[in-house]
Amino acid sequence: MEEVGTMSRIEHSFASKSELVDTLSKSITEALQRAIEKKGYATLMLSGGSTPKPLFEKLSHCDIDWQSVRIGLCDERWIDPEHKDSNEHLVRQYLLQEHAKEARFIGMYEDKSIGEAQLTCNERLKELLYPFDVVVLGMGTDGHTASLFPNNSKLAQAFDVDNKNLCISIEPKNAPYSRMSLTLHAILSASHIFLHFEGEEKLAVCKQALASNDSYAMPIRAVLEQAEKDIEVYYR
């Protein structure tokens, strides 16, 4: 494993998936356990996609005080939670098993229009999950993270540090489904922020984002290039 540190970005590079998953799961569970010992509970915010499935399975076998962990989402597709493309469905299928089935899951989705749900989703996050202890982000090949997509009309609101809302509704131009996403303010409220991606294509995208000066074209850059919080990047 190679580690490279900067002012706000710590990079962990791995030769194998198993080494990455083992190390990242340990970092996450240690952060959760410290939060539990400090305040009696911990909050864990997760992203969807295919990349985190092995991580979720590994976490489900970790023997920590899952009864004291509240799990939420960094973003959600506005579809029934039973749908195979739902991030809630993914978390329930791969994480809320074994030891981790004792955790409390708090989803974003509710059976109303996404515009109507933005306010109630924000209130639910504030009441039950905020402030976050651990946020685990992913990254798309277009440079999006959570559901903050490139050049979306809502990005100005999502990136506004004075916008204290925790979530925002998004209509992607080049991806299916309406989405609810954490705002940049919400992401940066976390005590620990991890970015997890795999493959040469996404590594190239990450490097492109870091070389860019346009967070609207490469939204992950808004997380990586800020100086408010340390970001730990795990990749192979």
C-alpha cells in the first residue's frame, strides 16, 4: 500500500481488491467505534453502485456495536426501495446482514414527488443522522459523486457553503431516475470522509479532476480540493 498526503487529501493505493476492502473496512469500523465510545452512537453514510458491494459484505461481518450505528445514504434514486437499482435495496442486500443487521437504517426515499420530499428528507437527516461520523463516497467516470452530476443546474445550490440544507433534489441529464443527494455542506460536516473507487479509468478521472479548475464540470473536485476537511482516498 502506498500513502501520499497533502493538506486535505490522503491517498491510499492498493495492489489488490481484498487489501483495499480489508483496510478500508477497518478504517470505517474504527471510526464508528470511536464515535460510539464518545457519544453513544455513530452515523454512517453510504453510496451506491457496484464498487462498494465487497466492502459492504466485509463490513457486515465486522464485529462492532452495530446496534449503536445509524446508517443512511449519500444519495438515492427516486424509485421504490424494492427496485434493484435502489441504493436502499443495495445496502439492505449486501450490508444489513450478519452482525450489521443490528444497525438502524434510515432511508431517503418516500412515496411522494422528489420536490415535495426534499424538505422532509432534510428534516429527517437532521433529526436522526446529523452530524455524520463517516461518509463513504464513490465517483463516476464522468466525475460525479453522490448524485452531484456535471454541469447540473442545481450544482450552484449544492456547492453553496451557506446553504445549510443537507440534501437536494437532482434531475440528471445523462443518468436514469430523479435523485436525492447530500449537499457539499452535508458531506463536509462528517468527521471522516472516505472516497472509494477502483480501476485505471476512474484513477484517470480523479487525476483529471485534480488537474481541472472547474468543479461544475468535475463535481468530485469540490470534495477533493477543499481545505476544510481531510479526505481519505482509497483506490486500486
